[in-house]
Amino acid sequence: MTAGGTVLIAASVLWLGSRIYWPEGVVTALGLALGAGLLAVASTGRTPPEPATG
């Protein structure tokens, strides 16, 4: 599991109880954004498949 997935899972658990209320809601929203960003960065590091030649 990547760091982004771990952050998203932790933030999702916090989201169940805090929603948008200060300060838990702000920390949760930032955690969701950080986790999604880390997953996006991790997914762009993969090399695309080679094109078929023929």
C-alpha cells in the first residue's frame, strides 16, 4: 500500500465523525487532499506500455 492510500484510509475514518467542523474537519479535508495528491504522484511514476511494432 502506498503512503497516499494510507493517508486516505486514515482521513476517511476521521471523516466519519468530524465532517466539516473545526478543527477536525479541516484536518480531515487536508488529509483527503494530501492522500489523493500522493496517489496521483505515485500513479504517474509508472512507465506506459511499449507500442506494438509490426
